[in-house]
Amino acid sequence: MPPLLSEFDVIVLGAGAAGMMCAFEAGRRGRRVLLLDHGERVGRKILISGGGRCNFTNLHTRAENFLSANPHFAKSALARFTPSDMIVLVEKHGIRYHEKTLGQLFCDDSAQRIVTLLERECGEAGVEIRCGVKVNTVRRESTLTDATKFIVETSAGDFTCESVVVATGGLSIPKMGATGFGYELAQQSGHSLVEPRAALVPLVFAPEDRERWCDLSGVSFEVVAHAAGSGKAKSRPQTAPEFREKLLITHRGVSGPAVLQVSSYWKPGEQVRFDLAPDREVLAPLLEKNARREAASLVSALRTVLPSRMAERWVAAQPSPDWTNTGIARMEAELHAWTLTPAGTEGFAKAEVTVGGIDTAELDARTMESRRVPGLYFIGEVVDVTGWLGGYNFQWAWASAVSAGGAV
């Protein structure tokens, strides 16, 4: 006779930001909740986020800050649990925080404070947490009373429940344990995927650009960045906005906040464009009466907006300058439209998040429940909702978790 199965009302797969938040939201409602994770500890990606300080939300969060095949899908969840709600929770636990820039809120000390918050809330809500448990299969069966149960088969035994919440994340940062399990489970359940891609990730130069620029590794300056091809592909529902932040030249390509932002919108074969002198007419001094129109004057003008090494290289990389007014105007225009075609990205190993995921057309936006399998829910990064850099992905994790936690 087989052993009796352990029974719960809700089983949450994945003890990251979304999974832990969902678990204690359900637990607060009196649900018997089991939270499973294949890693040896909870909240591993939280601990490395924000340089170890966890950028836990953004004050300016709106649906427009997210990429999705359905740009309206996130609105319901984001309205249900706002940045103000997260601040209330953070302050409840006495966590000190600060706004760094552009609405980004960080812990004053360690990201461990956010993990501890989630652990304490789970404990108070009666959530049972088991780490180091591998989930093998999830199947749905009807009982003798015609009710439907899920059976979750794991390395620690089999468990039954009424609802399963998949919070297993995307493919980014595999060294932290990221896998495609959530996508596989979704497809086995009849769900479609929007192709997962690395996002918030450095871009890699083509060979000729690498040879021209990469010895400037470490040079950083402010730009306005735009994924020039965005919005033109039929498969792309949203046009990429422009991002005014820092660009960093690396030993393989470009990074920095501006590049990470546009990387989420970029697709292979497309261009990216950078304005190297936002809101400045840099070469105007060369048009003045009696101005010396020569390379030294050009470098001097560029040094007002660029680091010296970049200014010198920009001039050296130009063909023989045309010192006519028309030629100077052309050089000014090129400065505001440095256009590159990257060879690729640094991939999921360096990506902060994953673009794409479970098709939102098959989920209920109010509850995150599957429209194909009643009782099955998907939240967080595994869903085709991806935020900008700056705390937006954490806010989506909290918001989608609260939506599901109130419904399971």
C-alpha cells in the first residue's frame, strides 16, 4: 500500500520574491501553504540584486514600464499592489531605505533585510518552507468526489493540493539556479510561450567595432539610448522608449544602465543608437567667426561632453573631416546618432531578467490563474511581463504574487 500523501491547500513552486510573497498572502487567508525550492536557501537572487542592497520597488511604476505581448495585462495587478503598499510592508519591518535616482528605492544596508522580511511574513502566516527539493512532475487528477487535485511529485516525496502557483522565474543568471522548469510545466499544461530572451543585459560589439572601441574599456558617459529597430517588427507590440542614462564601454561591447534598458527591446540584426551629447550643440564653437577648424579644436569641443579618451578616439575614428559648415553639421549629427549593430548579447549568464515567457492571453489578469488549467497559477518573471531596470521587476513580482495569493 503506497504511503499517504502530504496534503496542502496551495503549493508554491519557487522561493524567490514572487513565490514568498504569494505564499504568505495565501497563508494569511488561512490556506495551508507549502513553499518549495530546489536551491538550498530562499531568496538567492534577491540577495545579489541592486548591488546587494535590493532595489525593491520604483516610485514611478506604471504599466508603460513593462514589456509584454499584451501591454495592458500588468495593469490590474499593479493597481492592486502599488509601490506605496510595498513601502508600508518595508516600514512595518523597520527597514531603512533611500531613493537613489529615478524613483529607485534601495535598502540602506543589505538585501538580506528583504529576505528576512519575507521569511518572517511566511512564518507568521504558517507557511511551510522546504528547500533543496526538486520537483519532478505536476499532474492534475480527479478524486472520487469529482473534485480536482494536483499531485506534485518531488525528491522529498509526493504532495497534493488544490492549487499550484508557479513562481520559478526565468532563465537569467543560471549560476543562481535558474532553469526552464516553469516554461516546461506551462507547455505540458497546454500553454504557449512568447520566446524567452536575455534582457537587461550587456550588448556585444561586432568584430570591427570591438577592435575600434574596446581598448577604452571602463570609459563611461551619459547618453540617450534607443533600440533603433524597435517597433518595426510585426511581432513587437511596443515601440522602445529612449533612455537617458550612463553607457559603459566594456572589453566586449557596451553596458551601463542605458544599454541594459535598450537591450530588452533589441533583437538580433537590429541597430541601437546613442546620442552622445544629449541637449547639447557641441560643435557650435567651430562655426564661430575666426574659429580654428582643426582636429585639436574638434577634440576640445568633444571633451566638454565626453571623457578625454572617448573624445580623442571619436575624432581618430572619423574619416578626413570636412571643415565646411555642412561638414561640421554632419559631424554634429553623427555625434547625436552613434549607430551600432551589435553582434549579440552577453546572454542569460549576464542578464538580469528574461523577456518573454508564458503568454498572458492564457492567464487571468486579475488572479494570474491559467485559463487552460483551473487551479494553476503563474506569477513573476516566468510570465511574459518584463520591467525596466530600476525596481520595476520586483514590483511586478510583488504585485502578481498578491493577485494570485488572494485567489488561490
